[in-house]
Amino acid sequence: MKTGTVIGEFHRRHRSVEFRKFLDTIDQAVPSDLDVHLILDNYGTHKTATVRRWLAKRPRFHVHFTPTSASWINLVERWFAALTEKQIRRGVHRSVRELETAIQQYLDLSNESPKPFLWTKSADEILASVARFCARTSGSLH
């Protein structure tokens, strides 16, 4: 989040085994004198015993879970939206390998000159907007 650099990998499945491998990649990529803050959704893969044991052995890793159904605050979702808008929709991908290549090219290009994502509204402004939405929709017959 702080630097805008994205660490990415491709895995055919999304299990705790693959996530743990990705944690190893992060551990190797981030200088050992820095703390690592993982901002994760509540997917079960992120909470398995294997992952919890791995994290327990590495106190520099700090886990923060986004609230359920709160993808609007998830920077990963925003990054994937930009990837989709700027790379995936613009191309024709005839195979998984071609799609992975396009994603890797976007990742490499983004990391050449990384920029952290900046919210255009403060947390208070965002929460006020959510409160207004809730007030408008509570009691709705929908």
C-alpha cells in the first residue's frame, strides 16, 4: 500500500497451499527489516491452521481483515479494476497463458514506476456517505 509496488503470482488453484507459497514470495521480496501488513478478505484460505502457523513464526507479518462485504475499501479490488480497464479489456486472449502474459506485463509496467493508491475522500467522508446510503435504504421494501 505504501509504495504502490504489487507482488503477484499465478496459481491454478486458490487454496491455503498456494497462499502459503505466496506468503513465502512476499517474505523473500520484502526487506527483512520491514514489517509487512497483509490486508486480506475473509476468505477461508487466509485463516487455515497452515497459514496461522506460518504467520505465528513471523512476527513482522501483521494481518488485517477487511469487513465482510466491504470490497469497496479493498485496494486489491481497486487494483484488479485498473488491470481490467487498462489491460484485459483492451486485448484478445486466446489462452490462459496469453492472459497471464498480459497480466504479468501490466504488473511489470506498474512496478517500473509504482504509485500508491490514494483515496480521494477521507475516512470520515466515506463513512458519512455510507450513513446517508443506509438512512435512505433502511425500511425499504426491496
